[in-house]
Amino acid sequence: MDIKIIKPIQGGIIKAIASKSHAHRLLICAALANSETFIVCPELSEDINATADCLKALGAVVRYESDGFFVTPLVRCEQKENLVLNCGESGSTLRFLLPVCGALGLGVSFHMSGRLPMRPITALYDEMASHGCILSEQGVSPLSCTGQLKSGEYVLPGNISSQYISGLLFALPLISGDSLIRVNGILESRPYVDMTLDVLRLFGVSIFEEDNQVFRIAGGQEFRSPKTVTAEGDWSNAAFWLSAGAVSESGVTCTGLNINSRQGDRAIIDLLIRFGANVSYDYTENSVTVSSGKLRGIEIDAGDTPDLVPVLAAVAAVAEGTTIIRNAGRLRIKESDRLYATAACLSDLGADIKETDDGLIIVGKKSLSGGETESFNDHRIAMTAAIVSTVCTGAVLIKNAEAVNKSYPVFFKDFNAVLGGSCIVCEVI
């Protein structure tokens, strides 16, 4: 599906969709709990559905009604072998459920699509293999896992994926014997591990953290259902609308956001303030309003917030001076090589941008030209291109724009109906 943006968004008020990061975690804990849980989650996406479908394949009852999931947990797994889990392109689904299935002693084949088979799991793979699991060759789909994960000491790097740590934090409380996770180096995307710990505490699971990123996990714990929980509003996707507010005259208000959320991408607010945008909060309505100011280039360490890089680069493209984004090398192993894709997309639309080994350098202009660009089958690139239309003098055409379905299927509907833009589906010849 190709999308042509004829008129950019005109500003207004929009409600944040449910966070897929939070929903993944709530769904997994609910499936492991001792009784039924209702998860309020008004919006769905391909990634959320992937986790829900995998949990159903394991034997949980996951039923979506109205605005949320009813989850009846895995009291016991009736089928122990030859289970098939389809992760789609969801890295969270794979990296969270791989150690969980190992802890449950199941024989599972994980089916993957897109670039997911090529995305790294070596550190997690090696630790699971040395603790009782038998895994098939990496880099191809399906990936099979059999055997029984054992307790003990797990050592993982902190600079590749925090999802390795989160996956083991879900799994190790399920098995007999105490365990320890030791993280070597700086734990990047630390806020997402904190989110995992918060959700585990919500379900009655205790994890003790010592100095130097060492997590102690008692074995044989029970996940206890809190009965009803709510997936937070998604700061990652709200960042696109808030960034549009920063570069437009009318401004944008996003509601349904937890100002004190553990989501790392809440940092978008501080970053937009540093750029020079005007930001205000309404704590009563859980809303944030961003409007344009005198934008200027800044330096950004993206270690904890790599998913913000594409839209931050879009803001930088019209900020006076030079913006340098560093410590974003992990973006090369996302749904696309996201550093290359961001640079190519914004360059197509008239930005002055170039890649470095681990980041981007952007020299701001007063406006961009617009034109035709590609999503690179990456939801965040497609949405970035749409936001950039706000500062383009010409129309913007986004090829393969259906990539947004991964995290925000109604993105273009909201673009039109809620925020006053105008985009049309173009026939692909």
C-alpha cells in the first residue's frame, strides 16, 4: 500500500494508543498467573496479536472483547511437545517467550517473518543452551527449543538487547532453585527492564537487584493475578504526534499518557524541550501539549531511547544548526537497518543527513522539499515520513506504508480523521 500525503496534520487533540511494550508484559504475566486477568487494552497491533496468539498456542485462553483481553492462564500445559508459535516480526514476542518456554520444559518451534530470524539472540541463546535447553540453528525460521531450563547464574551483555534480561526475568521465577542474572557493561534501554520489574511486582513476583546490575531471582514463585490491569498509553507512538507539534504552528495535544511511566520513550518530552519546543502538562487529564518554538540542533545519546531516533531526526531536519545522534548502533538490527533507513528516507524528502557508524548527523533547514520515499518495511520509518510532511513544501509519497500495522494500524486514519491531515491510498502499479 502506497500512501500519498496531500495535506499534513493541522494539529488538535489525540488519545495515545495502548503501549505494545506494556501489553506484551501484561499478557505474559497474566498467562502465567494463578487466575483469570482482564487487561484493558483498547487498541491492537500485529505485535500485540503475535504475543496473544503465541500464548493461546501454549494453552492459555486469550479472548479479546470490547476494549481488552480476558486471559485464563496456563494452569498446566496439556501438550508438551511439537508446539508451534508464530512470532511474526515481533522481537519482543520471541525474546520473552523463548526462555519462558524453556522454563516450562516445552518443545516449541518459533516461526518468524521479515528480518526477525536475522536479528541477534546469540547471548540469550548461548546462556539457555548452557542451562539445559537444546536449540536449533540460529538465523533461520523456525527456531526450535526443547529441554528444561535450569536455575543458576546467567551472564548477559547490556548493550545488545534489554529484552534478553526481561525474558529471563519472566522465566526464572518459574523453575526450582534460585538464579542470578549478571549484566556486563552498561545496561542500555534500562527503562524497559524497569517496566518488566514493575509488571512482575504487580503479579506478586519478587526480584532483588544488587549493585552493578545483578538481579537475584528466587525460584518456584507464584504469579498472582491482580484481576484487572490497564496497558498504559504508548509514549513510543505518541512521540510522532508530539514531534509533529514541535515542528508545526498549531501544536498537538496527546492524552492518555502516564507522565510518570517507566517507558523509556517518555524521554521524548525532555528531548523536545532541549530542541526548543514549547511543552506543557495537564496532570488531571494525563495529557501533554507540544507546540513549535525556535528549534536548534542538539546532541543526543540514544542508548536508552533508540526507537525515538527516526522521529528525532525528523525534528532535527528543521532545527537550526547541527544535531548529532550517537550510541544508536543497535538500530541496524531492527525491522530495517534503521540508521540507513532514516537517513535514506529523510534524504529523499530533502533533509541534509548522513550516517555515522552508530548514529546520524543532521544539518537543519527551514523546510524540506517532499517527494517519494520508502518505508523499508519499518513502521517507525513510515510514520516518520508522514510526520515530515508537516515541514515539506510538496506532497509526500510513502511506499509500502502498511508497515505501520506492526505497532499502529490506525495511524493514517488518525492522521486524517483526528488531526486534520489528508492522505490517500495510491494504486500500486
